[in-house]
Amino acid sequence: MLRLIYLILKSARPRQWIKNLALYAPLFFSGFLFFKPVDGPAYFLVVTYAVFLYSILTSSIYLINDIIDRKEDRQHPFKKNRPIASGDLPVGLAAAVAMGGLGLVFLLTLSLPIFFRLLLLAYFVLQMLYALRIKHIAILDVVSIALGFLIRIYAGAVIVDLHMSVWFLLTVVSASLFLAVGKRQSERTLLKDYNLAFSRKALRHYTQRLLDQYTGMFANATWLTYALFSFQHETSQVGAAAQRFPGLYLILPRTLQSQKLLMLSLPFVIFGVMRYLQLVYEENKGESPEKVLLNDKMLLSTVFLFGLTVFLVLYA
């Protein structure tokens, strides 16, 4: 019994839940992280509940995806060890758990805003289309991955009714496309190293030169769109500080008296992109972005410093 529970949890891929933290992004960058309306729960708790629902949904989808791909996964050097592909986890039990998870999500969202529920449905439909068809179509496969992240971002904003900057949305799209192309880079290299045929049809249409072009394009787009987002984000902290410490601002040159303090976080974004590229090209670690983030100390430290800088600018 305990082994079956372990195999179900392994197939549910809790490590992938880190992607659902994207739902916090609109709240975090809006400046309303600690806001609590008079007639409702705190925004942070509401978004946390949304993250919980998306985690159940994504785990159910992974179970369904592994059922669909079990024959194909058996030909993969690593995926063949997945519980369903290896036969350790019965298909019937996995299907029952997945249906139970989907049913639970449906029941828990009945009292939530209709637009949030529609976004949940859109995410589920997108993932089913990806599993059945889209992942075999070049370009559309990486676009659908970016769309999945975009739906998460919108869900995090809709659940607490927040506005989002268009540059912030473009940053999300660029970053998710960058990660998706890096994933394809690593998959192609992996299959080439093991002298295996391309099990996924879409990989046959991604030449190394094309993937290099895509990688460079979306890497540049990621930090440039974030730069524009941070440049347009003005904060009142400088004005408040000028009133509290007038003597300091008398001696500061005008160059340093900027209200666009969010740009202080830009160097971490640029370094993060460069480090991820290094991991993809030198160590072939782009196949699982969540593993890269959790296991690479340098990248993890960069993300922490980035978050700390943004937090200090927006909330300190």
C-alpha cells in the first residue's frame, strides 16, 4: 500500500508544483502582497488557495499524460523508469486518482470567480491538446508551453482582480519560450548522445542551428522586456525617503535620484539568463527547468537575490 502511494506521488511530480508559483507573480509585483480587504481574506491567502488548486490539477494532468505516453516513454532512456511506463503503477489506479483529482478541483472551485474557473478549464484543455497532438507539432509545442504559463499568470491576477502591465506579460511569454526552447535543446542532445531516434515528431524539425537561433532570440527578449517593465515601474519610496532624509538627497547627484528603483533587479535577470544558457549548452541540464532551479546553487542564489531586491524596492 505504501509503495503504491509512493508511486502515485512520484507520478504526480510534486517537484513540478514550483511552476505554479507563477500565480504569485502578479500579486508580488503589484505591491499588494500584504493587502487584506475589509470584507474578505488576505490576497496572499486567496492566491495560495489558487496555487493549491493548480497543483492538484497539474498532478492529475501528469498522471493522464503518463498514461497516454506510456508506450512512447518505454523507448526513452530515462522516462522508461516512470511508474506507469515501467508497469509498477497500474493504469487503472492511475486513471482513478487522476479523475478523483479533477473532480476535487471542480468541487473546490464552485465558489470562486467564473473567470478563474474558465482559466482552469482552459489550462486543462490546453494540456490535453498538448498531450494528444500539439507536442508533436514543431513551434506549436513550445508556444503551448508559454501559453500554459500565461494562463497561470492570468489566473493569479484574476483571482484577486489585479491589473497587469503589458510588459510584464511579455516578460512572462519571453521567459517561458526561453525555457521551452532550452528544454528542446537538452532533449535533442540527450537523444543524440544515446544514438536514439527522435521519439517525438516535433524534435525532428528542430535542427541545432534553428534551436540556437530560437534560444538567442528568446534569451534577449526575456531580459529586454523585463528591463522595459522595470523602467516603466515608478515607486514612491524615493519621494518618501527624500522627505525623511532631506540632507542625504541634497548631496546625491541627480543621476542617483531616480524613482525607477525596480531596475536594480535587472542585473540578476541578465545573470540568470546567462547562467541558464551555460547550463543548457555546457551541462545539458535544460530538460527539466525545475531541477535546474532547485539544484544549481548559483542560479538559486540569483533568484533569491532577485526576489529580495524586488521585495525591498516594492515593500521596504
